[in-house]
Amino acid sequence: MEEIISPRFGIPNGLFSIPIHPDVEIPLIAVEDIGVFVHLAFEHPEFLGKTVEIAGDSLSPSAIAGILSVSIGRPITYEQIPIDKVRQHNEIVARVYDFYNEAGYKVDIPALRQIHPHLLSLEAWLKKAGTAKISQLSN
């Protein structure tokens, strides 16, 4: 979640610019929750050798822009960056976005909430810390 508010996605300028199609959901996780899952992995040996996909929320770019708008009290507009523009700068990054747009990235958030009941949604993260972080970036 901390990543999407970085200036490179345009939030301080009123945009959420990303090369993700409008109907594709983006899995999001707060750094705080990553720490919780790391702690759980060390505490529970049954996680050894397993890959667990983690996210606290999964939202379309438009939904993210809408939630950000409400949270910070000013409009944030979703703008899809053409993948060819990304490809001109970095082919590897373009392939990552191609994967998101074509295959998608699915995470079983309800199952994760059974393991970590206080897993943060984007809205909860914004209330807890994100809105203040965005405000710092805008100053």
C-alpha cells in the first residue's frame, strides 16, 4: 500500500497513473502486515517451504482512486498508462504489467484473514497511516 502512494504514480498531483487495465484488480498489502506474516512464518514451522501469496485488499485502479479521493478529501483520477510507453523505458517492467493485465494475480484474502484477523484493507490502512503519509508527500 505504501508503494501506490509514491510520487511516481502521481498521487500528489491528483492522479493514480498505472499501466493496469481498469477492470483488473491489484492486490495490495501494508508493510505492517508483511511484518505480521513474517513473524507468523517464524513462529509456525508449518509455513516452512511454503509460498503464501499475501494481500489485505484487491481493488481495481478506479476503486483505488475513489478510496484515495475520499480519504484525502480531494479528487484522485485514475489514468491508464499505455503499456507501450512503459515498454519503451523498461521491457522487464512492461512484462510484469502484461502479466497483471493478462493473467491477473489472485490472493485468497478471506483465508489470510483467518490467519491474521487484523489484516488491513486499503481504507483501514489509509485511516491508520496512509492519509498522513500522503499529506507529507504533498507538502
